[in-house]
Amino acid sequence: MPELRYEYVKLVSGRSLWVGETGRATGEAVLLVHGLGIKAHCDWRNVIPALAPDFRVVTLDLPGFDASESLAKDLSFNRLAAILDEVMCILQIERAHVIGHSLGGVLSLHFGHRYP
């Protein structure tokens, strides 16, 4: 998805997480959380162009998917939600609309509950 600017962010754990960003530099953010599958972040390729003119759009590869390093252990929803929170802190995003599908949908609900 060439419209995304890609970068690796370093988590507190020392692991690297792949993050893609596009859209407005300021204003409301949208965090897109993928489901299961290889290159699952590409599932958003048809959604990103519609969101980018109005939002700061962030997508990522969860740990162990495609370009992101896997975690040594603890792939619980609590740990994954903490990683989403850490990414938002690294990117200096205080609030975001969080959209997920499949596994990402469940994780998004859990994240919203733990980090309202």
C-alpha cells in the first residue's frame, strides 16, 4: 500500500512493531486492527483511501504477523491491548476511533474496555 508511510516502532519489550500511517497529520485518528492472516494489514487497502482525507490513519502488524516481531510469550488480549496503547503513546495519539475485524474486532473491543 504505497499511500502508507511505513516505520518500525520499538516497544518497551525491545521488539519491533511495523506501523503504517497516512492521512492528516493532525486531528482525529483512526487505528485499524487486522484479523488473522498473512499480510493482514492489507485487508484495509480499500478502506484507507476513504479515511485518509479526513483522519490520521494508522494500521499495524500485530506481533507475530508479517513484518512485526513475535512476542516471546503472552499473546493474551491484555498484552495485545497494552501494545495498542503503547503504539498510541509512541505516536502521540491521545484518542482514536478503533476499527477491527475478526481477531482485530475482538481485540478492539477489549482495548476500548481496558483503555477507555
